Amino acid sequence: MAKLSHKFSSWILYILFAIILIVLALFYFVGYNNPVGEYNAPKNTELLIFLIYAMVIIAAVLFVVGKCVHLISLLKHEPKTGLRFLAFDVLLVVLFIVTWMIASDKPLALADGSIFSDATMLKVSDMMIYAIYALFGIAALGTLLNLSGIFKKIK
């Protein structure tokens, strides 16, 4: 069975490589559309963007499905580990909720003098920045605690 799954995943990989190479060849070698003066855009830019969107969406869906299947399997066979696995996900969601609440939606002045006032995107970008700061702080604290040997004393 392992050989069959390996063969299947290899074929999927080869098919994805072929699709990516075809789209990149169309993007780079077909030609340019010159709608406004000096601003050139390859003719197949939209195709490349749609391919990237599709690959990101498929990867995200497969990640969520795989995580759920793994969580269900852990909860069935090793409940303690499964609950610990679930706790990390819950804490990450709580972190995102807290950073969303403290994020600002105040309009920003851009470099060209225009004002960016999309409240949702402003809150999302602030939320991500605060979440990155918090996760970096947690990682640094965890590293320092590990280097201090405190985790060896706990066990």
C-alpha cells in the first residue's frame, strides 16, 4: 500500500510540475500587452495569478483537512496528546481574536499622499503584525527557558 501511495503522490507532483511549467512558459514566452505606454504586462498574468490562488486555496484546504483527521486520530488513540494538540490550536485562535480586538482601523496616509481607509484590511494587517510580535516573544521566551534548563527540572 505504501508503494501505491508513493506512486500516486509522485504522479500528482509530476502533474503539478507540468502545469506550473506550462503556465510559466505561457507567462514568460507568449508576449506582452502594452495598454499604457511604458507599463508592459505579460499576456498571461491573470492565468499565473489564478494558478497561484488555486494552489494556495488547495494547500489551505488540505492542511485543514489533514489537521482535523490527525486530531481525530489522536483523540481516539492518545487522548492526552490529542487534547494538548487541540489546546495549541485553541490558543492560536484566542491569540488572533485578542490581536483583532486591539488592532486599529484608523485610516493611513500612503506615500503618494492618498488615504487608505479599508477598515477590515487595516485591522487584519494590524492583527497579523501583533500576532507575529506575540509569537516571536513566545518563541524567544521558550528558547530562554529551554536554555536555562527549567524544562529538565519540570520533568
